[in-house]
Amino acid sequence: MIPRLKQGNNFEVVDKAITVVKAANVPYQVGAMETTMKGELNHLLEIVKDAQQTCFDAGALEVITNIKIHSKTESATDTFCTYDRGVPPENHMFVGK
């Protein structure tokens, strides 16, 4: 999320949005330019909407939200996502929950 404020610090507003994700009880990873969540699509979209609203409540005039969705069937045994490639637990990408 990229909030635009009339005044103030964008990073503080982004931190408030991340707090929403952390409280959502889904696996997540916060990165330098994105936050990744794992879960049921409709639930994840509700979390995104709540995070956007938090930005507006914190004074954002507008918010740009970039969303990437990775979906697969249960038959997909090989995937390009690293969390399904036998990554050892100490390097697992998702934290929280």
C-alpha cells in the first residue's frame, strides 16, 4: 500500500496497515516493498480492505494498493512459489499466526 497524505509520514501510515495484517491471524511476511499473506482469497481481500481503511483513518487522502494473487489446484504438486519447494522451517517465508 502506498498512502498519499497531505502532511505527515507515509511510513507511519503503512505501519498501521501492517498492524492490521498482523492482527488478522493469517500467515504473513513483511518485505521491503510488499507484504505477503497466505489464506482464503475472500478473507485476504477483507484484510486488504481493512488495511486500506486504516490508512484513510490515519489521514491518507488516497491509497494505491497493488495485489498479486497466486492460486493453484490441489493437483499442482510443482509450483514456482518457494514455500512449496521444501524450504527448511528456519527459512520459511511466512511468520505470524
